[in-house]
Amino acid sequence: MTDYSSEAQKRQFEQMDSDQLMAILKNQDTSSYTGRDLACIKSVLADRGLFTSQEVLKEKKELTGIGGWLVLPAIGLVVTPFAAILFIIIDLEAMEDMPRYQYLFASEIFFNVIIALFAVVTAFLFFSKNKMTPKVVIAFLVTNMALMLIETVMIVQEFGSRVDSEAYTDLIRAVVAAAIWIPYFINSKRVQNTFVK
């Protein structure tokens, strides 16, 4: 008995470009395509002499897991809570020595607590390869940048022209990190293939 629905599906995929079909297989997009759809796509590509399972899955296998450039944000997420705790300790000691600027140190301590906790949550999702990780990492980077901007504005308001270029270092670092890693977490194939749980 002929399965007319499968034949209709196959005809639909035969009208698509081979590159589009290969992209669907590489991404294994099960939210948009059923197992039967993927089987039809393989059949169409096999008819065109383009499909072998090794070829289709090779790129996906190579670009999976915490490797390549993804190692750098992994290191950053591990180091950030410890760095934030160190800055909290330094600020607590400075509060005693410079009581006039207590509100600046208190706000910096508050910001570092937020960053430390956010980094711990983000690291947990990151290393468990949770599918929410890219969005959470982007939110972390934006939050870090916003807090650095607020802190820099507070310092400039307090010290005015006496502020040296070093006061802007943390803000510049946060902006550069966001400019690099936000597009990476949006566009990277490794990110798409790794955070799927």
C-alpha cells in the first residue's frame, strides 16, 4: 500500500534547495520537523547523491561541547564570583578607612553581590548545558555593563574632573565583553549545538 502522505512530503522537500535541506538536517530541528520529515529530507538528498549520515553529522559533532572559543566565557564564569568576593572584601576594608565615601563602597559591594550571584546561576546553567544558557549569558553581560555604567557615573559625580582614566576601565571592559560575546552567543553554531538540554 502506498503512503501518499509521505509521497506528498517528499515532493514538498524536492522543491527545496539542497543547502536548505542539509541545514535542516544539521540542526535536527525537531520543533519544526517531525522524524518522518527528516527521513523524507534524507531520501531527497540521497536521490541527489548528497546524503551520507557521516557528512551531515560531522560538522555538528565537531562543533559541540564546551570547547573552542566557548572555553573563554566558561573560565570567566568560574573566576567572576571569586573576583567579586575579593572586591567585596577590599571595599569593606576601604569603608573603614574612608567613611566619607561609604555610600560609594556600599553600592559597589551591592553590585558585586549581584554579579557574584548572577555568575553562579549562569555558570550552573552553562555547565549543565541548559538551553536557556545563551539568553541568561546575554542578560548577565547586559546587567554587568549596566552596573558598571551606574558605578562609573556615581564616581564621576563624586570626584568630577579629578577622575582619571582608570575609573572608566571596568566600564570599557564590560562594554567590550558584551560587544564580543553577545553576537557570539546569538550566532555561534557551537552554542546552538551545545546548549540543548
